[in-house]
Amino acid sequence: MPVFMDVHKVPFNEANLKELCASPTDEFGVRHVNLLYNMSAKICFCLLEAPDIDAVEKHHAKVNIKCEWITEVSLAQPFQGSV
């Protein structure tokens, strides 16, 4: 499955963002791989598995989020450190 990264304003609180990472694949075939965010800057980077960019756009549009950009990416290696 292709992997995409997008960026947009943070519309939720930190607990909601963490909950999204554990949510199942949605009706568009989109699954959260990880979310990176900066609450003070109000910015979120989503790392998503999805069939295509259109699915990523529909996934965000469902909750009225407009992405600044979306790009397909490759994963080199999972992060193994602690935060």
C-alpha cells in the first residue's frame, strides 16, 4: 500500500491525535501510520497508508481539514527511539 505524508493545521487536541493513530482503516482505505505535530505552532504532519492521494483528500475532507500539501513517500526504517 502506498504511503503519503501531508501537512495541515492541528484541528484537535493531543489526546485526539494519539487516538487517531490507533484508529482502524477508514472507508476510503486510509490508515494512520503516525502523526507528528507541534501544538504550539498548530501544525500536524500525517503519515498515512492509502490507495492514492484522492483517498487522503477524502479522509481529511470528511472532518473539514484542508491539507497544505500531500506527497507520496517511502519509509526507510521505523523509528526505534523513545520520545
